[in-house]
Amino acid sequence: MNPEATKVRIQCVENGPYIVRGPASLIGVDGQEIPATRMIALCRCGGSKSKPFCDGTHSKIGFRSEQPPPRR
């Protein structure tokens, strides 16, 4: 199997959401799996009406990242 096919990547978008790519599972506070696709955008600003998913509110409320994510 191709190792890239099973690799999960999480990208911080400057002033935007976390983009998750790969075979990830989301589990809600109730312990139930939240249906997700191979690419999802997770809210980082706290303003989304469809949490945990991003609905674009960050651009409407002027969300700004405090600092760039650390490089590793």
C-alpha cells in the first residue's frame, strides 16, 4: 500500500481553518463518529455556526492568527 494514501496531514491556514487531509476520524463529545471526507476544514476562530467545521466566518469577523505555526 502507498504510504501517502494512509498519511494524515493537518495544515494551519493563515487567518483561517485547519485543513485535515487523509483518512482521519472525528469523534464528537458524545463519543460518536462525525462523518468526514478525505479533506475537511476545522474551525479555528470559534465563530463557525457548523462547528467543528469551518463555514467561512473567520473572514467575516476578521480572525487573525496570533502567530504563524511553528516550523518543525
